[in-house]
Amino acid sequence: MILEKNQIAAAEAASGKTETQLMELAGKRCADTLLHEYPENDSFLILCGSGNNGGDGFVIARHCLAANRQVAIILMLDDIRTPAAIEARQKLPDSCLIYGYQELSETQFQTMAQRYDVIVDCVFGFNFHAPLPDFLRSAFRWINQQRLPVVSIDLNSGLEADHSLGDPDALHSELTLALGALKPVHLFSREHQKLDRLIPIGLGFAEPEASRWIQMDALQVTRLLPRLHDNDYKNTTGRLTVIAGSPWMAGAAQFNLEAAQAMGCGMLHALVDPAVYPILQAACPHIVYHPNTLSEADLTALLNQSDAVAIGSGCDHLANLETVLERVLHCSSVPVILDAAALRCLARHPEWLNTPHGDWILTPHVGEFSALCGRSVEEIQADRIRCAEEYALAHQVTLVLKGADTLIISPEGLRCVNKTGNPSLAKAGSGDLLTGMIAALAARGLTPMEAACCGVWLHGKAADKAIEKTSLYGVHHKEILAGLDAFLFDHQKELWR
Ligand SMILES: NC(=O)C1=CN([C@@H]2O[C@H](COP(=O)(O)OP(=O)(O)OC[C@H]3O[C@@H](n4cnc5c(N)ncnc54)[C@H](OP(=O)(O)O)[C@@H]3O)[C@@H](O)[C@H]2O)[C@@H](O)CC1
Ligand SMILES: Nc1ncnc2c1ncn2[C@@H]1O[C@H](COP(=O)(O)OP(=O)(O)O)[C@@H](O)[C@H]1O
């Protein structure tokens, strides 16, 4: 379950518990987790803020003291502002060591931070808004530089709940305990590398009725995957046209085609530069090839017989890419998946986006997205959700912003952050496989958002399966496709009707 900041109050009210009761529950469960995760003689230094996140810290301190752990609290901000936190502070035993950060010298703070085994970060929770005040920034920067073990409660202090990042000096944690539900920022843990491990702490919240967040899992993906029927034949199992590859880059087309085939696409056509045709014919003999110099009428006829079109992977040296792309974008009534060179071409022709168009799925990595939206890579990475959403809504496209935590946004603003995959995918060619997979799913009749979410999830899952048998270094396209096949084989019964 994912809750945005403005949905939390409703979840809290629907739980039937008061703020104090929720804090007691959260604090107890966090303390139990800490006591379980860290050995008996480990001590805790709890950094508390002025809100309820700080209140959680007081409850945690009380339970850790009761378990005979060595505990000290540092009040990082001057006042305690919320009634529940004030109440939790009052319940602390007199024996609890409590210091005010402003009263400690820098050296005293640093000595304490190093003397305790674990720093528990209860400075800011979901109501933090960047930037960090300077006095905290220097403390956080120092803790991060020393790589001290930090456990963050709910959110790493300095991260913003609804955005993909927050302040660049947000605390880095080795463990974060997410309270009640995941917040959007938790989904970007690999992308911003602010936390190593996440444990959700349940508080009995119910799923919100309307959510913009789509969560994919094996069940959801197998529910969406097209079924094969006994009487199917090649034209009922997805007709896909792939426009890919060019001299010196034949492999991209091969990867598109092999991935689409592995995804069950029945009829594959490929429009390619004649120079790469002999290579592709040898690698993928089951495809029907056409030269990229096809007449306008023949290209239109080909598009009319397709259920989806993929264009751009490895097309960097395709002489007439611009003409072909313009034709595809304006004549095709079926979903078009744009990758790599097609995205760069689209960036040079923003006017194409501003005319009414069909279903387009754009699959940029952050560099390609930077060219498309005119923002710097740093600006996008600092707020991937906002940048991607503004673009998808303004241009009415399905956007697949690739990366370690690929973000998918529909033209209506539905969002999905993918959690499958691993760094074995950080290799040239991985994106070409993804394009083939999404395109095949779109050709099989999934909506653009379904095809994108399913394709990205399966691509990551295939890589996760691949590293069960091959080293991270050694995974290449064959191992990924074998991983995909292994997943589909596991679900064979559900896919055959
Ligand atoms: N319902 C639940 O799910 C449960 C929630 N629980 C816990 O409550 C937490 C949320 O608590 P919260 O609402 O009190 O906010 P929290 O983030 O602790 O602090 C906000 C304070 O920080 C301040 N502040 C913000 N930015 C700042 C800045 N840049 N620089 C300086 N100050 C800044 C801000 O001041 P303001 O901006 O409003 O003036 C305000 O005073 C949540 O994360 C979880 O841990 C659990 O107890 C139980 C169940
Ligand atoms: N560290 C990672 N963890 C998970 N997925 C990754 C990681 N690095 C790359 N990927 C995925 O691999 C693919 C790489 O695509 P791209 O950068 O376009 O490469 P290319 O075009 O060379 O094939 C994307 O789907 C991306 O999300």
C-alpha cells in the first residue's frame, strides 16, 4: 500500500485510533524491530525532532530502556510541538539521558554519535519540507560522511514523502522502518541510494479507495498477460512491426525482435536498413523483413496490418529515420513505442507532440528524457515524479522513465514505480529488450499503461531470475530471455485457455 501525504490523515481517522494510540503502536513495533535487528549489547542514540516523528523516538526510547538497552536522546530542534509527542516525552523515565543539540558542542555531538552503536533518526517524518536548516545540514553531512549506522523511522530525515528525493543532505540509513504504509519516496530507494533496506511496520491502515499508484506483482502481471487459446494462430497473437537497427547497430533490432518473440508475439515484421538485413536474417529467420526505403503506400499498408509499432532502438544511422518516424506517428492508429534514436528525433520535433495523436509509449532513460523535456538530468533526478508527470500529462503520452526504479506515468497521471530488476541490467542492450517486450504486450492488446507496467515488471523479473543461475557480471540478453521464459513457464497453466 502506498499513501501520499494528504491521504494519511484519512487513513489515520479510518483506523479508529487516536494520534497517541498510533504513536504508541508505531513506537512499540519499531522498538521490537530494533531489538530484534541489533544484538543485545548494542546501544541506541535517538535523534528527535519537534513533531510526531520525534514522538515516535520517545516511545522507542522508553521500550528500549525497558529492555535494558543503553539509550540517550538528543533533541535536535528546540521545541516539541505536537500533543502526542509532548505526552510521549512525559512518559519517559527520569533515568533517560536527554540532551539538547544546541547545548552540545560539535565535538560533544560527534563523540556521542560515535560512541553509540546505532543512531535512530526521528528528526523529521512525512511532514518535512526541504531545505534542511543549516545547523542540521552540517550534522547530517558529517553523519553521512562517517557512514555511521543509522535507522530512520518512517522516512530518512531530509527526504520528502511525496517526492522522489528531498534535500541532498538527507540522512543515509542502513535501515528504514516505514510506518503504516509506504510513501512515494520509499519507492525510489535504489535510484537515490538513501536507504539500504526497508521494513514496513503495519499500523492497520486500510487501502485508500482511490489511488494514483499502481503496484505490480506476479499475480497482477499474470492476470494481465494475454491468454493463448487452442484455436489461436499467428494473426491473433499480436502483429508487431519493429523499425530498429542500422549499420553498425544491428544488435538493437535483434534484441527488440527476440524479446518480442519471447513475449509471445505471433507475427513480426521488421523494417531495416538493407545493410543489416543479412545479419538479422541469420539471427532471426522467422521475421518478415522490409527495406527502410519502402514506398509511402507500402509503409502505410504495413502499418495498417500491425497491432503495434516499435521504433528507434539502434536507429542512429538509419538515413530516413525522421521521415519514417513522422509517417508512423501520424498514420498509425495503433500504439507506437518510441525508443532511443526515435526519442532523440522527437526531441528535435516537439511540434509533433502538440498535435492530437494516438497511443504513444515513450521509453527514455534520464539522458533521453532530459533532451525531451528540456530539464537537466540533476533537476529530473531530484524530482522524477513531478518532471515525468508534467510531461506525460502535457503531451498525453505513456512515459517509461527508465532507471534502477523505473517510473511509469499514464496520460491520466496514474503512476507505477517498478521494484523488480537488478544491476545486471546496467548494460547496453537491456533497453532494447524492454522495448521489444512492451511492444509485444501492446500488440497483444494490453492498454499502453498495462503494457508498460507489465513489460517493465517482467523485464526486471527476468533479470532477477537470470541472477539465480548466472553472475551479475555474466548476465546478457540470452540469460534475460531465459529468465523471462522461466517466469512464463512457471505460469504456463494460467496462460493457456
Ligand atoms: N498517522 C501516521 O501515519 C502516524 C505517524 N506517526 C509519525 O508522525 C510523523 C509525522 O509527524 P508530524 O506530522 O508531526 O511531522 P514530522 O515530519 O515529524 O515533523 C514536522 C515538524 O518538522 C518541522 N519541519 C518540517 N520541515 C522543516 C525544515 N525544513 N526545517 C525545520 N523544521 C521543519 C515542521 O514545522 P513546520 O514546517 O510545520 O513549521 C513540524 O514541526 C510520521 O512521519 C511518523 O513518524 C506515528 O507517530 C504514528 C502514526
Ligand atoms: N541498476 C539497475 N537496476 C535495475 N534496472 C536497471 C539498472 N540499470 C539499468 N536498468 C534497466 O536496464 C534498461 C537499460 O536501458 P537503456 O539505458 O536504454 O539501455 P540500452 O538502450 O543501451 O539498451 C532499462 O530498462 C533500465 O531500467
